[in-house]
Amino acid sequence: MTEPDAPGADARTDGRTASGDRPVLVVGGTGDLGGRVVDRLLARGKRVRALVRPGSDATRLERLGVEVVRGDMLVPESLDPAMRGVSAVVSSAIGYSRRKKGDSLRTDFEGNRNLVEAARRETVPRFVLLSILGCDLAPQVPHFWAKKEAEDLLEQRGVPFVAVRPGAFLGGRSGGFLANSVRRGRVFRMMPPGVRITFIHPDEVARALAEATEESIGLNQRIDLGSDRPLSTEELAQTLTAVLGRTVKPGGSGTLHFMHFFARFSKSMRDYSAMFDFFATGKYIADTTLQAKLFAPVPTVEDAARKMVQEAGLG
């Protein structure tokens, strides 16, 4: 880990500033994870610029002193001004969650391609991509494969990159369905009994994404992110029982059957259904060796569970 670059360097004649005063561009900064990345970067003394879609509320970012540039990943010509003169890009944007009206897998495939090409045109020195654990092993899961294609394109186009590959979020907005099931005394089942997967709290992912903007983190590498050990649904229920001090039971497989049924009629359900099928293979497990070397310490699943409980007001 390095100390934050010193601000206040003189502007260069081409409109760029010296490395220490050049902003970091965050794509997805109005989202839950992206907002956490912005907070981490500001805490490290970084200048932050955010690419925000027209019509999206950037009030919080503006209050924090973030430079807001309006643009859209699906509109290539809008991306160059946001990329110009940055020290790094951090992309945490996703479309598959359909958080906002109009979101779709186009963002994950076409949008990421547009970002990579804009970064190449503007000779961005470092592109930090939020990827997904095991994305290269799951061509049958559309939003996983979109991340794999983005990683490959960065490499093919010669854009210096760091791909951060986290496991399943235990907490945060995207983990809200799990918190809701815990509120009812159950753990939503994402895999068959006994099958383990990797969990991580989004704060740890934001920390890694922010630290990956530093020159001390080597380029052109893919880094798994997780907690100290993977858990089965039964083990996660036991962990949450210990953290909460009241019984949390593993859920049944009814929700998974429901999802597989409706996958016949919905593209988004097919995506998630394929993801849960991939979880069932037991391959969704992080190798945290590189994470421990670059972003130590590797958090415990108890830490993640406590943060989820606190955020969701379950304590």
C-alpha cells in the first residue's frame, strides 16, 4: 500500500496534471459499491471524478466535492471527456441487476467494450475493473461472461488493467435479499446442501478497488477476492446464528425451484438461474493468496456477517 499522492502539482501544457493531482474516474459512483469506492478514494486523498448518466442523481457526489461528468457507457462519444487526464479508471458499473429503469446486460457487454475503447483512445494508464470470481469458468452465465470478455478486451487492446474478482456479496444493496431472509430467521439457499461458495462484504471489495489505483499494485493481473474461507448455506446459517445470538436456519430449495421455473419466461431469471447452477458446481471459491499479498488482511466471514447485520439493522 502506498501513501496518497501529494495534491497541488502544476498543470501540464496538454491540460493534464502531474500524476499526484490527476483525478481517478469512477464509473458507477451513484451505486452502492461505487459510492463506497468514492469514499475510499477520497479518504486516501485522491481527487475523484465520476461518470454519471444524464438524469441520475449526483447530489451526494457533488456534496463530497466529486467532479461530475455526464455521460453514458452506451454512448461512446460521451466517454472521452470523462477519461481525459485521469490517473486511473475504476469501473464498478453493472446493468444485469437492473437497478434502474433501462438497465440490461447491454451495459455489461457493450458498455464495458465502450469503456475499454475510450480508455485506449485516451491512453489511460490504469483501468481497475470490477469483475466476478470464476467468470472465466462460466460461459453459461451471461453477466459472468461479460466480465471475462471485458478482461480479455483490456488485455487485447493493451490497456493496463487490474481485474478484481470478488465472490458473493454478504451485505450491501445487492445482498439485500439475503438480509431479508435472515430477518425472517432463514438463510436464502443459493447452492445445494454441503456445497461451499465464497462470500465477501462490499466494503472489502471497495477497499481493494481503491487500493488497486495505486502504482504499488502491479498491472495486468486478475485478483480473486474473498473472506478467509468459503461457506455452505448450513455453515452460513451457523455463522449468522453466532453473530446474532438467535437461531438462523438454512432455507429450503423452494426459491431455487421457483427461479428455475420462471427462467423459462424471463431473461434476467435465466441469468440468475444459470448463476445458481454454477454455484452448485463448487467452483465458486476464491484463491485468496494474491489478495493476502496485495490487500492484506483477508477478512473473516464473521467480519462480513457482522457488517451485514449492522447495515441491515438486524442486531
